[in-house]
Amino acid sequence: MNRSANDRLQRVLLYAVLGFLALVFLLPIYVMVVNSIKPLEEIRGGNLISLPLNATIEPWLQAWSKAQIGVQPTGLRPYFMNSFLMVIPAVLFSTLIGSLNGYVLTQFKMRGATLIFGALLFSVFIPFQIVLIPMAKLLGELGLAGTVKGLILVHTVYGIGFGTLFFRNFYTAFPHELVKSARMDGAGFFVLYWRLLLPNSLPIIVVNVIWQFTNIWNDFLFGASFSDFSSYPLTVALNNLVSSSTGVKEYNVHFAGAFIAALPTLVVYVVSGKYFVRGLMAGSVKG
Amino acid sequence: MKNRWLPALTITPSLVLVGACVYGFIAFTIYLSFTTSTLMPQFELAQEIPYYRLFRLSTFALSAKNLCLFSGLYIGLSLLLGMLMAILIDQKIRGETPFRSIFLYPMALSFIVTGTAWKWILDPSIGFERTVHLMGFPDFVFDWIKDGDMAIYCVVIAAVWQTSGFVMALFLAGLRGVDTEVMNAARVDGAKGWDMYWRIVIPQLGPSFISSFVILAHMAIKSYDLVIALTGGGPGRATWLPSVFVYQYTFTRNEMALGAASAVLMLVAVSIVVIPYVRSELRDKTQA
Amino acid sequence: MKRTIIAGLVSVALAAPAFAEESVEVLHWWTSGGEAAALGVLKKDLEGQGVKWNDMPVAGGGGEAAMTALRARVTAGNPPTAVQMLGFDIQDWAKQGALGDLNALAQKENWDKTVPLALQQFSKYQGKWVAAPVNIHSTNWVWANKAVLDKAGVTTMPTDFDGFLAALDKVQKAGFIGLAHGGQAWQEATMFDGVVLATGGVDFYRKAFINKDKAALGSDTMKKSFDRMAALRKYVDKDFSNRDWNLASAMVIEGKAGFQIMGDWAKGEFLNAKKVPGKDFLCFRVPGSQGMVSFNADQFGMFKVGAGAQAAQTKLASAIMNPSFQSAFNVVKGSVPARTDVSDKAFDDCGKKGMKDLAEANSKGTLVGSMAHGHAVPASVKNGFYDVITQHFNGKLDSAAAVKAMVAAAE
């Protein structure tokens, strides 16, 4: 009798703690959304948590297509394309390179494989500020300065570290018998990769895509420095909306803009959450 | 394997790119840290090695101290909270998917958005403190973000919020991969509840710890955007981290040599912490 | 037959139009309402002349992010046509050989005679014009809410600094916040400009902040300036840390605070809130600094571009210096024109006062570059000073230690 009451109490406690944590985690996004539909006077006078008295969708319209980004009042809409043009190829290349590296490091006896992996892994710790000037020189020499292609190159290079980490750990746990029997059947280098390993890598591909997509989509420093007027991504436009030095600060528009800019990554996370955990389970964590 | 060179060939582009764009640039930075570079790189070596100036700057010592404080708390709390949430979610609860999504989504936001949202919440005059006042507790004080000694903890709060969900996902995956046979055997022996977790499950989560650690350390280095959006580096200079220091001196203050020197030291510090940890993990893997 | 006609039409269509399209790429950080709109005036002006405006805005912190992006652009060999720049940055880039030569245009339009000499020091490098100034801001202003002052019993404007402290005291005692302030290093430094001018006068300011004279920096006058900052600190509210400057202005506009010491870009906030100078708000020089003007100016540095783009660049420079643009832009921005021969008709009362003060200071030699805004010492020293001023204001240094730190920062 006591034990079941105890169990019930534990269950209640469990949900209470989870519920409390969920509230804390939702607080910032609640603040952002609630304040993005308030008229400006309510934000100035009121407090952050309160619900709007006169909810309005105007800040969202402003952020999307009317707000001042530079000289033109275009809103954030035109810059989505630049970001997508940059992110999608970079994620594709990063996945390709990461998976090939993982494949090569785990399915072949390679001298110094551990050292190579360590070197690639350590590359994730480089602070981006020291990359700025030398990379600018390199892009200039390659004729890629100010182009989307240049940004794709930069993001691909700095995505190699994590990509290799994810795939290498995943392929380490890949069933050895499958590989052996495929080899005995005469599968060559590319066949083994393309027909056996890659198709069975969906979970870790999802992990890599999520990670790379988020990091590249949210990057500001490279986007501002290696682009020009025709290629600058959404983060630069958002920064222009939010960080203007003078003039009236329309906080409701800022919050709406921040949310709009975050939508693609939020969608990616929420939609693929299940695969994400599955991917992590299948990959980077098993010994 | 007919062509023995294919594996090596395949990995060569990565080695070349990373070799040049990471290690080559690091070497370039190390060289710069001994030069007279100010606005742009200069290749003439300086009379007085910039490192000496670096050690005389109080803001550098402050940044270093903040980094230790911040990283320790950030990594520790993220691991703790992440593991706690993973264990809670693993209890066969209803609504696992929504809970998981709620804990995971902050990772999708950029540091700038996180910093801005938390700056508002932590601001006494419009955020949390004010709300509690309006609820009828006018003496409640929560002005850490305006306090020179406490502001760094606000950065910790925002950073932990952002990444503990990701750590939770890593641990959740690890928990689900724990050998069920071992667990069943332990259960037969009478192990239960927290005891089971403490003695059986958690020790098997080593790989999750490693992956989490790498990711958390990587985020701690990249914290520039978060600090600037949340506190601007203030009050005064109280929340400066090395990433802020490097940016300030390399770009804002036109002292590239000094900035390069601080970046080199930051890398050295990271290496000291990360390399041994990762090496042990790699050694285990190759044995397995 | 049809194919040849089509081929012919296509080749005609593809042939270069009567004149090639000229364009300028402009890197700047004016991304909000008023100034962006004012810059839009320049854009339309150029489009009327057949020059396309390619906008490259990078907002933030008085140009910090923009300057970082600029470094990358120049290193990559792909600089923008014109870049918004302040003070020493122009000189630094000119030293690198990155800026072009505007002398031909400057001579034609007589810039040497119409631009104040103190400003020319930043626009020219080794005798060559390298930048076109857009405006002149000034930092030693005080903005006050008239209603608050009336309620607090402050009937006459303070004329010296001690009188100012007394007025602050009255306002505070009447239940308002004395001084609206945003706790960011640059804002504290902006206040410091005015305080040093009020305490030591123009000659001391020059010695300490422009010549970096150690004796001046370590003097009792400097210590007194810091003491005065500490006195001001007492009239600031407890949540001032990291507050944006426009939120501090809002405190004065809404009648929560009495005074704000801020540059004249604050005027834009008051005007945007439909307040009238003289009736709702007052503008006056930091008491003790009347007759002196500490200035900072936004300029467009013209980068070295290929011969093909130079015509467009010249048109841009000329359009910037055009008196009607100078008037239209500065009315909105809160600053005063960079040319002394522009009529003050379109300006409000505070703007008119600003233009008068500038002309007076220019002729008397009391026009000095703002330390806080990069027109007295270069960025490395300026930021070193920032460290001292903000740490002192936040109570981490006392005045004596601050003075010593100023001397160290000037090295």
C-alpha cells in the first residue's frame, strides 16, 4: 500500500519537475512572441510577461517586408534566399565529405588514422576571429570574394571537423559482418560507400544536417565579412534590423524579426527531433 | 580493395583544406603575435613581444578568470542538467516528444537571439524582478545582470539554457543504448531507482560525456555573440571572456598583434584541457 | 531567315547600352528610420545622375561590425566604393594606402574653404582629400525636460558645473531621477568629454586628449574631472548598467529624469516623440563648457577603385558635399552640416544653436575632436581610456588610481 502511494508520489514529482523545467525553457520564446505582437507603447510602459492588451500583427509584417534594413525598407524577406543558397550546398558538401572521411577512417587500415581524426577533430576549436583576415586573403586570391560560392567554401571547410566526428563514430559501430560479406561479394571502394554504408546512415546524416544547418544559418561573422551587397545572408539583415545605433528602437519588430529568422532552424529541429535522438543513439555515443 | 591509394586520396582534400585553413591560419596567427601589427597584418617583428603587454593588461587577467569560471559552471551545469533531463524523460513518461522538443529547441536559436531574449528577462526594470514586484512582492531583488560581480552568472544561465537540451539528447541516446542485459541482471540483484542509475547506467555513459564535452567546450570558445548581446561585456568590463578580448583588440582597438597573442593563449588553454580528454577517448575506441 | 532576324535582334539587345551603368557600393551602419531615410535621399539623388546605389549595411555599435567587415573586404582585394568612417579610422586606412584621391573634386568645389580646419585634419591625408564629411556631431550637450525642471524648482539654467550639480540635486530631491544615463563605456566617455572641457578648458583638453601629454593626464585637473564623474554617479538610477542611450533619452522625454548628458544625436529622439525645443525640452552645453565644442564627424572614406568606377565615386562625393543634401540630412540626424556655408533655415532651434556654436568655436579655435568618439586619440588609446572611465564610474577604481591608469593607457 505504502509502495504504490510512494510510486504515485514519485510520478507526480517527476511530472512536476519536468513541467517546471519546460516552463523555464519556454520562457524566452514566450517573451519573444508575446512582445512581438504588442504595440510599442505597451512594451515601454508594461512588463515583459504580460499578455498584450491590443494585439497587433503589424510588427510581423514590418519585419517581413517593410522594415528598414539599410537604405531600403525591404524587411527580411529578400535575404532568406541568400541564406538558403549558402546553407544548402554547404550542408550537402559537409555531409558528403564527413561521410567519406568517416568511411575511410573506419573501414580501412590506415596508418595514422587516429592522428588524422584527432587533427580534424581539433579543428572545431579554432576561434573564428583569427580566421577572418587570412581567409579573406585566400578568397580574394581565388576570386571568390563577396560571393555566395565563397561563403559555401568557408562553411564547408569549417564543417569538416564535426562532420567527420559524427560519421566516424557512427561507422565505427557499423556491423563489421555486413562490410566483410559485401567485400567478399566483390564490392569496391565506391560501391561499398554508396550502396552499403551511406544508405544505412540516415540517422547520423540527420544529426549532421541539423548541426551544420543550425551553425551555418546562425553565423554572423563570416556572413558579414565575406559577402558584399548582393550576397549577404539573413543574419546580417537581422543584425541591421536589431542593432541600429540610433533612431527609435521598435522592440516588437525586433522580436518578430528574430523569430522569423529562427523559423527554419526551429522547424528543422522540431520536425526531425525523433530522428535526431535516434541518430545520436546509433552513432556518436556507443562505444 | 583493388586500389590501395583510394582511401588516402579521399581523405586528402580534407587534410589539405583543414591543414591550410585551420593549422596554417593558426601558424599565421602565431607569427602575427610577435609582430607590430595594428590595423592590418604587418610582418615586421616587434621590439617588445606583445605577450609581455598582454600580461600587464588587467582586462586580460579578468577575461582569463571569467573563462575558467564560466566554462567550469557552464560545462558542469549543462552536463548535470542535461543528464537529469535525460533520466527524467527516460522514465517512460507520457508526452516525451513535446518535452524533448521543448528542451531541444533553444539550440536552434543563434547566440544573438538567446542573448537578446535573456537580456530582457534578466533586466530588473522590465523583466523578472519587475514581474515579481507586480505580483505583490515589492522587495524582491534580482539585478545580477547589473552587478559587476554577478553578471557573469547571467551569461552562464543563458548559455546553459541554450545547450543543455542538446546534452540531454546525447545522454538520452546513450541511456537508450545501455546494455539491457546488464540492467536486467542488476535488477534481479535488487538494484532499484537512483541506485541503479548511479552504479550501473551512468558509468556506461562515458562516450556521451565525451561528445557533450567536445560540443560544450566548442560553444564556450564561441561565446562572443552571446556576451555582447546579453551584457555588452559589462557592467564596465565585468563579463569579458577571451573571445571578447580577442575581438576587441584585433578589430576594435586596431591592435592585431595583441589580439593574435591572446588568441594563441586561448588555443593553448583549450588544448591543455581538450587534448588529453579526447586522446583517452580515441584510445578506448581503437581498443574496442 | 527567321533565325537570322532573331540572332540579329538578340545581338542588338545584348550590345552595350548607350552608357554603361555606373554603381557605387556603400558600406555603412545607418540602418534605422531617420538616418536610413536621409541616406535614401542621397541614393535617389545619385540614381537621378545614373549611378546605382548598392547598399551594404552592417549595423552595430558605432560601426564596430562594419569596420571588421571592411578589413576582410580590403584584404580580399574587394573594397566597397565608399565606407562610413570616423576620425582616426580614415587616417589609418589612408596610411595603408587604401584610400583614393579626391583633390580634383575638392578644388573644384572649394572644400578647403568651407570645411572647418579641425575636421579637415581627418578628411585629408598628406595634403590629399580622402573622405567626404557628411555631418558634424557634438558631444558636450545636456538635454533636459522642462516640466521636470519646473517642478523641481530649477528656474535658471546652470552656467557652471557646480551649479549643474546643484540643479541635479534639486531634481533628485523632488523625486525624479537626476541624470538619465546608460551604462556603456562609450556613454560614460561621452560624458567625460564635457566634464573635462568644463573642468580644464580647451587647452587642458588638447594637452591631455590630443597630445597625450603625461603631465596633463596625471594632473590634479584630471583628478578633479574624475571626482566630478563620481559626483554625477550619485544622480544616476540603480539600473543604469548596459542601458541603451536612447532608453536613457526616453527617461527624460517621459519626465522620469531631469537631465541627460549626450551628443546631439539625442535630439532626434526628442523630435521623434514630437517634443518641441524650448517648450518641452532644453538643450544647452555642459555647464562650464560653453563656447567650446567637442565634435565628431561621420565621413565617407573613398576607397581606391578601378578607373571604371571612379566617375561614379566622384559623383557620390560631390553629392555628399552638396549644400542641399547637407541641410536635408542633418536636419534629420540632429547634427550640423560639415560645411560652414549652409543656411540654417530648415533647422530647429537646437540645430540653429549648434550651427552657431560651431561657427563660433571654429573661428575662436575652441573646436576640438571628441575623445570619446575617436577624434582625439586613435582607437587603441581611446579604448584604453574607455576601460579606465567605465571602471571608475562603476566603482572599481578611485579617482587617484584612475588618473594613474589614464597615464598608463596613453602609452
